[in-house]
Amino acid sequence: MNDNKRLKVSDNDAFKSIRDKKGLSQSYKGERERVVERLMEAGVTVIDPARTYVDDSVVVGEETVLYPDVYLEGETVVGKGCVIDPNVKIVDSKLGDGVKVLMCTLIIESSVGDGVIIGPFAHLRPGVVLEENSKVGNFVEIKKSKIGKGSKASHLSYIGDADIGEGVNIGAGMITCNYDGVNKHKTIIGDNVFIGSDTQLVAPVKLGKNVLVGAGSTITKDVPENALAVSRTRQTNILGKGFLGFKKRVKKD
């Protein structure tokens, strides 16, 4: 990104003569309005200036769109051509160009590459690195992890203390079991790995390149490159012991 095409606002004069809570509120309102006005003058689209909250330390690229109820705080940098949806809070984080942050997402102390899509309802905790064109979908929580180029965790996953390669697909409901009650452990996933839904990766564990993990598996051992990993018990069907039979037995008891 070209720093000459960003805006950094720094004007704290409004706070020099605050005497009470009301004065604080009025001064903050005036400062916020000045910040948003300067953003718009620099080429940022602000849909509703009265409902946009940006610290004077924040840097925003031109042609970025800020929807209502966006909070940009601390040393946050937002690139050019980004779209930040309603009800998004970003703190001390760096976003590249062309990033889309969908509604109700929280991002803290993270680094996001160009063309990344995040949300809705995603949570990036400190130490997250999302490389270019990756995707983090709805109800995904990530902590202290790197997601490689083009990799996707589209829904309902927890990723903690992980290093994930490029072109990885993470199925719905996958979690890294990174905490044993005493220590945190690392999960390493190679390039072009496909992880089926409802999978648990019990760290420390390493998956090589081109691994396929069957849905519903609990992986506790390293998986070599180009391998299929499946961990399930054999299914048993017991006739006559279904739900109706269960209800009759409960009534008799």
C-alpha cells in the first residue's frame, strides 16, 4: 500500500479542557466527527458518519468503505479498497488491500493479507496471521495461528497455536485441541490438506502435505504426506432399541 494515499488523523486539542463526563462526551463526539470528516476528504467512504468510530491513530486507505457501527482502534491500519461491514471492531491490527470484514466480527492484534475475507461472526484473537486470499468464515475463532495463502476455514471452527499451509480446506466443526490443562501445544498442517468436518486435531500433531482427514476423526498421531487419516469406531446397529423402544422403557421405569 502507498502510505501517501492513507490518512492518519492526530488532533487532540478537543480534549484539553474537559471538566466533567458531559464535557468528555461532547469532546469525544467533536473529535470523532473531525476524524471521520478527514477520512472522507481522503477518499474513504463512510456510510453513516454519526455511527462510525475511528481513533486518531488509525490509518485508512482510499476507496475503503466503512459501514455504520464500525470501531477502529489503536494502531490499526486498513488498506485500500477494503469493505468493513456493520458491527465490526478492529484493534491494533493491520489489514491489507481489498479485505472484506463481514458483520459482527472482532479482530485484535492480528495481521491480514490482501484479498482476505473474514466473517461474519468471526473472532481473531492476538497473534493471528492470515495470508493473502485466505478465508475465515462465520463462527470461527483463531488464536496465535498462521493461515496460509488461499486456505479456508469457512465455519464453526477453533484454531489455536497452529501453523497452516497454503490451499488448505478446513471442514465445519474442526478444532485444534491445543491445551492439555497445563501447557499449550502446536498443530502443523502442510499445504493442500483437506480436513473433514467434525475433526479434532490433538496437539502436538503434524499433518504432511496433501493429507486427507476423514470426517469425524480424532487425530492424535502425525500423518505423513499423501496419506488418508481416519479414526472412527465401527458402527453398530441394534434392532428394536430405537427411540420408541427407549420411550416405552422409560415409562415402565
